Amino acid sequence: MYFRDHSPAHFHAEYGEHEALIEIETLAVLRGDLPRRAMALVLEWAALHRQELRADWDRARGGTPLELIEPLE
């Protein structure tokens, strides 16, 4: 996430030279793409951590430090 990023609430997922912007509420891809396997893992992770992503979005919009979110195991 980037501070003062545009709406809707989203996060950036990067894998090598690929990048996708993913909406937090719907997990829809707003822009970009990732390889199929990487996208599946990102969406699984995001579904598990949607509340934390929402909270970090609010922190970013307010200019406060983000909390770390645990990776997939």
C-alpha cells in the first residue's frame, strides 16, 4: 500500500516484473496481472487477512505506519 493512494481501497501485489492492484473488499483485480499461481496465492492470503488489509488502508490514508501482515504459511 502507498500513503495517500487513490480509492477504492486496494493493495499492490508484485511478483518479479508483474504487478497487480487488488481491491480489498471484492478481491477484484483493478489493474495489472500476475502469473496464475502467484495470483492464486495472493488472493488466498488476502481473503485470510481482509480485516488487517482494511485497517492498514485506513492507516495509510491517515499517514500512520502500517502494521505487518503475516505471510501465507
